[in-house]
Amino acid sequence: MSRAWDAHMERAARLALRGHGGAEPNPMVGCVIVGPDGRAIAEGHHRRCGGPHAEIEALHRAGERARGATAVVTLEPCNHHGRTGPCSQALVRAGVARVVYACADPHPAAAGGAAALRDAGVEVIHAPHPAAERASVPFLARVRLGRPWTVAKWAESSDGRIATRPGEPRWISGERSRAMVHRERARCDAVLTGMGTVLRDDPLLTVRGTRARRTPLRAVWDPRLALPAGSALARTAHDSPVLCACTHAALAARAGHADALRAAGIEVAAFEGVASLSCALLARGASTLLVEAGPGLVRPMVDAGLVDLAWVFTAPHALGDVGAGGDAPIARDRLERLPCWWRGMRGPDRVALYRLPT
């Protein structure tokens, strides 16, 4: 990529990420309008599904200054009439001289913006950029894989344990790490856990302590249909939706228990496995999925290529031997061989975001 656009594309990528939790299932997109002197004139990002796209917001702010300028955008401008008009035509009408985009749009309904711009006499440059690709990859993966963009989260001790001993506080990570998890829940369409976590921790899986951009569906993979009718999920099902996903055999064998869960407000549905559940979640509108579970669910999902990112919170203390099921879902030596998108600290905890092969 020409170094002339690096800084502007980096800025556009940061803008795109501001749309997380609002733009989905549309892509997160950022746009910077650059004048002939190389300075940014205006910028925009896609804030919410159904609202103005990044290019439209940036063009509106630029006004007449967009004529003869360059639009630097993280994703190829769309070329279709959806909730909004095609961005490719808006760029043409605004009189931009050049469009620089980082990622091609794979969606069959929206693709073709680059060709339409060239046909209208606009110079078009495809300039891949790693930051823009990271902002676009959740959308690109959803289109390619036909399932939600999936992030697995867990907290582990310094010696790689994820469960405390009976009678000890269940929290491994600190308050700032837990607040970060709630912010991520608030941006997701669904949160998935397993029965091991339900029986051990009786979680609510609700968003607390932060503004919720979305109200995530709370889902539990319960192959034997053993979700207790008195669990926290069941007690709060009328306040926030809960899906109990089981196998067809379990639903046939435990029809009475399924009826009791439904009476509590829980949706009970059967699936062939967690892969078919994942695809079904996308079909019902869940474009982003957060998995908060132990190794019994996370490991098979990782092995099946159903997890895209891993958020790992590592506390500074060791737990020692806590018995069966206490090991982290992915061994640390394996994690360290994966691409790391981000590292940082949340209070005393180390936090890392790893990209998994899918």
C-alpha cells in the first residue's frame, strides 16, 4: 500500500471499531475524506444498522470540500439499495476524485462498488491494510462461514487454571476485567455457555454495570436437557430471553422437563450439535456470539473451527490443583503460537486477544 494513505486508513479502522455493537449485522466501516493537500477534511463511521454508512456520514460532513478529494475507506463501498442507497453512487455524486479501500466486499448483494466507481470515472485503489482487515474480518467471516463471529472468553490463573476450589470465591479475574466482559456482552447478539458452567456457577449472563447497546440472547448448550428449572437463567427468563439448546434425543426423552422450562419462559429447541446451533443463531439474527464456558464446550468448538477469537484474562495468582475440569480451554503454549491482536492490563490482570484459525 502506498504510504501516503497509511495514517488515514489507520484512522478509518479506529473509527470503524466504534460501530461495534451498533453496526452489526452490517460491517463495521470507517471513512476519512482527504483533501488534495493530504490532510483529512472529514470522517465518519457506520454507527448503527439502518443508519447512514460511513461514507455517507463523512461526505455529509465534508460538503462541497469532497469534490476532487480522496475517500479512504476500510471496506469497498456498497453498490446496492438496502436500508440506505449505494455508497458508490453517493461518492460519484459528491465528485470525489479517488477512492482507496482496504477490503473487498464479499457479500453478493453489496459487492461491485469498485467497478461502479471506475465506470463513473473515479480512480479506485485497492490498498490492503492490517488494521482495516481486523475491523472488517467479523463481517467477512460471517459471510464466508455462515455463522456468527464468535469470541470465547475465559479467566485463568497464572498456572493455567480456570476453576477455584469449593468454598473459595468463584472469581479468578479482578473487577476491571469483569467490567470489560460486561461491556463486550453489551455489544453482542448472543452469549453462549455450557451446562458445566451452569451447574458450577449458576450464571445470569446478563449485562450489568454498563449501557447495553444490545440485549443478548442467553443460550446454553445442554445436550442432555438437564437445565435446572430453579437456575438463575430460568428465574430470569421472562426478563431477558433464554434459549436452551439440546439434542433431538434428549428432547424426546425429557419432553416433560422441556415443558417445565417453557413454562418458565425458556425457549427449548433441539439441534444436531453445537455447529448447527451456531448456524441457527446467525439465521435468527445473532451476528456476534460470546462464549463464556469451560473446556467442555470451548475445546470442541475450537477444534471444530467455530471460534474466531479468544479473550484470555490471566490473574497474577496461582490456584494449584483444583481437580478435574480446572485446566484452561486452550493450553498456553498453543495460545502463544497464535496471532495476538491485542495485549494489555486490566488492573492486576493481563489480557490478550488471540486470533484462532477457522
